[in-house]
Amino acid sequence: MTQDAITFSPGPRFRAALLLAILADLLQVVIFPLFVEGAESPADDALDLCIAIALVRLLGWHWEFLPSFAAKLIPGVDLVPFWTLAVASVYRKSKRLASAAEASREDS
């Protein structure tokens, strides 16, 4: 076996999930406060529920999504881009797992 570096490229599901998370956070931080009552809005809660479902369907269940969903329901905390952070955390974790799997294959 060669000692080539591992390259982990995000697939289309990660790209779609990251784009979706960025758009949702942008809507919740910039757009929704201009038109609706902000974090206490039913539209904001509905968006969070839809994003949670979409991210689970795209990336599978990850514990990072649960705190993001719960934190979005607290007024004022909604200004932090939790969905984007959650998807970035899932990507980082999957990259680390892929590196560990490759290292264990090289050890065998």
C-alpha cells in the first residue's frame, strides 16, 4: 500500500445540507425578523422543523441536530447559525471517521 494522503471530498448530500443550513440560518437571522415577530414566530418554528427533517433525510440522524433544533426554539439564541454549525460538525466528524478507517486499513 502507498502512504498517500487521504482526501475526503464532501458529496452532493453534504453540499446540499450545508447550503440548506446556510439558507435557513440566513432566513432566520436576516429576513424573518423584518417581516414576522422573530424567534417566537410560528413560521420560524415551522422552518426549523422542516430543516431538521431535511437534514436528517440528507445526512442521517446525528446528535448535533438535536441541540440545534432545541436552541432555535429559545428566543435570542436564534441569532446563532446553529444549523450551519451542526452540518459543519457532522462533516468534520465524518471526515475524522474516514481518516480513522483508512488508518486502520493501513495497519492491517
